[in-house]
Amino acid sequence: MGDAVLAVDLGGTNVRMAAVDDVGEVLHLVRRPTPPGVTPEQLTDLFGEMAEECRSATSREFIAIGIGVPANVTSSGVLHHLPNIPTLEGAEIGSLVSLKLGIPTVLENDATSAAIGEHWLGAAKGIDNWFMITLGTGIGGGIFVNGEPLRGQDGGAGKLGHICVEPDGHPCGCGSHGCVEQYASATALVRLAAEAGLDVTSSHELFDKWTAGEATAESIFDGMARHLGITLAGLVNTFNPEMIVIGGGASAAWDAFIDPLAAEVKSRAFSESATRAKIVRTALGDDAGILGAARSALTTKAP
């Protein structure tokens, strides 16, 4: 029996924790709502309860815990820039959780964690230079260079959703204007649909209208593809990747945007680089983040 770890995907709405073994099998999964206004101490207590459930269900002891967080993670384990969980700003979650559970804690940005999962067991297995972009409530990203995740000096690398595609465009929650997040995320698609007179409550409903041949829905997805294509073409020219992996909830509308997106990238990026960069969907779906957190935990060293 190999090693086992705990892996957490922390979101603004839900917390998922899994017991995962050293080959990536999820042994047990626990889900809880993220308490509104949660404090670092409350979150640590919640992790303790969830960990005990995983321990009881699997009869396993865990060598470490990996946590994917929607935040910048400094080298000292301090969280910054959490628009969806602002009460955790400046929290040292890693040290609190390690103290609570008695095992090493590894923190990763959630999109970086998803990329680590795809590199371990998913679409990018065996690929050294590539990046992942996640199309969800916002847009996140994870970048791999020479087989290693790029975290940045302050833990803030990979904010692909805040690349500007319209200099005087729609205001963004980051404080800037015209970020691609405002034109290609699931949230943006719902807003753009409303502006165009369509009554939808999710990107999935908009995709249903596209599937039914609704011309306005097609126009919105074409606009999404154009803005996302501008972004990806710039990244292709910057990183010369082998692969681009697209994940997140809005990636379920793949058929509605992939052809115009690929055409946009091809028309804007250097030909050799654009030809090399294969654009694929996530192979792990919603499990990418939790498996990435598990991988980070499995490869950490006890202090």
C-alpha cells in the first residue's frame, strides 16, 4: 500500500477534500459549502472535520495535505488577492492547517494546481512546455516551463484572464478595463447574452441556444473566440508551447468556439509556433485541481 495524501480544492462556494493515493486514485471525497465570511481559524477547523471523515472512510494515514486556493500564494505561505474569499486575505493557512493536522501543508494557486493535475495524469502528461487556461466564473491559468510550474516571484504567475484585449473595454474586477475575462469567461458570456437581448442564466444555457441554431448565440461565441484567440496567440508567441489545454465550466461549449478560436490563433501567431501548439480540452475536468493538489502534497518534503 503506497502513500496517501489529502487534497483540497477551495472555492468561494464550495470546499472539496479528497483522500488520494500515490497513483492518483481518489479514495474518498468530501464536499462542504464554503462558510460566508469564513475566517482562517474557521476554515482550519472545517479542514480538520473533513480530514477526519476521509481518515475514517479510508482507514489511511496521510503524509501531507495539498490545498488549491483562489489566491496568490507567497513563498512563505501567505494568501493574497482573494476576491471571492476576502476574509482570508493575509492568512497563513499553511501553518494553521499543519498545526491542526500534524502533517506538512502545500499551498498552490488553484489554476496552477489544475495544471499540475493535467501534467500528472491528464492531457499534458509528458509535455514540458505548455499552458492551461480555465474558463469559469473568471479566467485563470497555469504555465509549465521545462516541465515545471511557473509560480512567479510573488506567487501570482498565470493570471491569463487579465491580459487586456480591449484597452477601453468593460471594467474588470481587477481594477483594469478590457481584460479577456470580461469577454470569454462563463460570467462574461451571460452578461454579453443579456446585452444582446437573450435570457440565459448560464453559459450552458447559451450553448443550448447555439446548438439550436440561435444566431445571436453564435455571434456571442464568435466574439468569445476572437478575444480568447487574441490572448492565446500572444501567449503562443511568448512561450512557444507544445500544447494549450482549455478547462473550466465554459469549456463545455467547446464546439461553439473551438473552430473560430483556432483560426484566430493561426492568423495572429507566428506560423511555426501556432502549428506546433496543439489546442485540447482538459482530460480531467473538475478533478484537475484536486489531483494537482494531491500531486503537490505527494512530492513535498516534510520539514
